[in-house]
Amino acid sequence: MRVTVVDYGIGNLYSVCRALERCGGEVTLSGDASQIEAAPHLVLPGVGAFSDGMRGLQERGLIDPVQRYATSGRPLLGICLGMQMLASVSEEFGCHEGLGLIPGQVVAVPNKTTDGQAQKIPHIGWNGLVPAAGALWGDSILKETPEGTAVYLVHSYSVVPDDPGHRLADCLYGGHRIATAIRRGPVVGCQFHPEKSGEAGLAILAQFLNS
Amino acid sequence: MANVRLIARLDIKGPNLIKGVHLEGLRVMGDPQEFARRYYEQGADELIYMDIVASLYGRSMLTEIVRRAAHDVFVPMTVGGGVRNVDDVRDLLRAGADKVAINTAAVRRPDLITEVARRFGSQCMVLSIEAKQQAPGKWEVYTDCGRERSGIDAIEWARSGVQLGAGEILVTSIDREGTRKGFDVELTRGIASAVSVPVIASGGYGEPQHLLDVIRDGAADAVAFADALHYGRTTIAKLREQALSAGINVRRL
């Protein structure tokens, strides 16, 4: 299964490439527009600030190629910051435009629980995946993932899709539902790190490669 | 409450996994890669690698050990020992580490904490505090692998470290390390109640009750285990079961 990982100059890409290889992927790391557009499967990874990520894509002329790829109907997976960049706009350190592939906003994770207690930000650690309201996992990358499966998250911002139908899985943090996986057709985002979520995470990546 | 993390800690010297008592009397255990793979398979929530003599002797083989680990280990890895500047941090993150733990260099130059947090995010910057008790309620920070006194109060240092940008604190009790007498619950609680970031307790596990004590009374967000795992006295899977049956939230596998 061939898969291209977008290299746009940020973050550690070694773990995500290794995890995809472990799942049987034949991985190409690329910052080249034509390679990205022609990819059979595309992964948009990322850690760090939203504006740095979008600038990294822009400076390499990769915004249009990723957007064009997404309209091809082939599978695209955004991970962590990569998922956030799928949205329309982010409020992290000002207001920044995203790729607009899944309409929605990137907002701060609430620093108070639903009953008003202070809670730790960033949200770091293992948290359980629960189906978003009305979401069915049967035809998604979570097809083989049991409800409640814990995955590894590190983030201070999260996506709120305009259309709740684009939410696939949430996790609960201080009583708040945080969108943890989103999708619109073949474009999928996960806020968690499947490459750091043990065997459960590898199973999700394998499912993506088989989609 | 978030899931408490169960962490396997691997202390490294040169190419080897080693184990000591009070950070001294080191014994070679073997190839760290074999142990890391085993702990990943047992369901460890995270691994910590510490090159425990790197701050004394400089350059270490840690980057290579981490790169090999990232080949087979798909949970977060924290790496420390001999990290002196932002370039060292970058190299370790590129090799597959998710966070770095810094003790000696941060005590010598506290601004390093801020530099690392600004460049890579505070979630990458773990302040490692190795402390010895001086008096009831008083612990002193030690550097250079437990050899040098710093004159700094551990709880005060945790507080200022977080203000400077540390996103997590790894607390190692030198008094308890390798003794199997239980974690220093008071030290852990003192630090956990002084800071808003997660605290990892390390040093002293001997029996299941110690785990429950350091979580319930010590308010630890994560607990690290070393020789109990290396010598096979327990496994991550057993610890997870014991925590679950005591009603503690841990990741369910």
C-alpha cells in the first residue's frame, strides 16, 4: 500500500513514517507538489502552532496541491495539527485561514471543566474514543476500533466542525466533548496521534491504508 | 480525573540498560531495545529513557538508542540525560522522542527551560528533578546524576520551572530510588500541589500498595517503574490490573 507523507518542514516525521511502514505502508516522504497530488494515500502530519504549519505549506507551494488531492476522492488523513489545518479557520494566536476541506473552526480546549473547575492545558495523555452524536464507525478508519479505546493526545486547540455530521469520534475532557476524529468523505482528521497510540493506533492506520 | 499513566523507565549508560540504587552502584542489565520492546508489548503508556551519567561525561549514545526504539515502540517516549541546549533537544525529537527531560542544564541555566518550551512547545519540556530529603518537608535538588548538591529547594524549583515553561515534572527521589521501599509520597504531593502541570513519580516501587499510595496520597499523574520491571518482579500488565481493581483510572487494554 503506497502512501505519501507531506513534508513541510515541521515536526518529527520519523515516528509517523515508521508506524505506517509497520502497517504495511510503502512510505514516501515528500514536499513535492506533483508527488503529493499523485499520491494514492496522503497523510498530513503536524505538531506545533497552526500559523507555522500553514506557513510551512504555503512557502513550499503545497496548499493548492493538497486541496486538489482532496477533491480527487483518494484518502487523506490529517493528524493532530494536520487535522486542524483541514478546517476553515483557527483562532490560535490570532485568526488564520486553514485548508477549508472540512468546514469548521479551531478553538481553544476549555480550561475549565463543565462544573467550573480549572483543568490542565494542554490536554495530554490517553483518552477514550466515543462515537460522536449520530456517527457510525462501520465504514470509517474506526471500523475495527472498539468504543472506549484509549488513544494518545497532546493538544491545546481542537476543531469544531460547522456540520456536526462531520464529527466521527469525540473524547471527554472535563465533561466537554472534544472532536477527536472528523471526516468528510475521504478526508479524515484525527486529533490524537495514531503513531503513538500503541497497537490500537496502528490498527487505525492500517484501516486508513486499506481505505 | 485523567487516566494515570504507567511508565517504564530505562536508565542508560553507554549502550546498556543499567540499574542502580540511589543512582549509584550501577549494574548492567542488557540491551535497552529488548527491554523497551517487551514493555511496549506489555502495554506501557509511555517510556522514559535517561542517560544517567551523560551530564558527567558529555556526549552519549542516546540519540541512536532512541532512533532504534522508535522503530518498534509506538507510544510516547521521554528522553533525558546530558541535554544541554536547544540543538540537543532538536536532535532527540528528530530521532523519535516526544519530550525531553532536563535536570542539570536547567539548574545551571534556567532560561533553557523557556527556550525549549518556546521552540518546541511546553508539552516537550519535562523538568526532571532529582531530590534528597534534608528535613521534614524539605527536599534539595541534586544535579550531575545525584552527585552535586544545588542548594535549591525541590518544591520551589518545580514552581519556578513551570513558570519558565516546563509542561511536566519528573520527580525522582534519590532516597528511594532502587530501594523497593515505596515512592516518596510527601515529596510527590508537595510538588503536585505546587504546580498545575502533570507530575511523574519515580523511584522506590516495591509492591502494589506503593503504586496506590503515590497516586492517592501523592497525587501523581503518572508513575515510573524501573528495576521491578527489569528484574521481572512485576509487569506493566499486572500493575494495570492492580490499579484497575483498586478503582484507579488507567488506560484499559
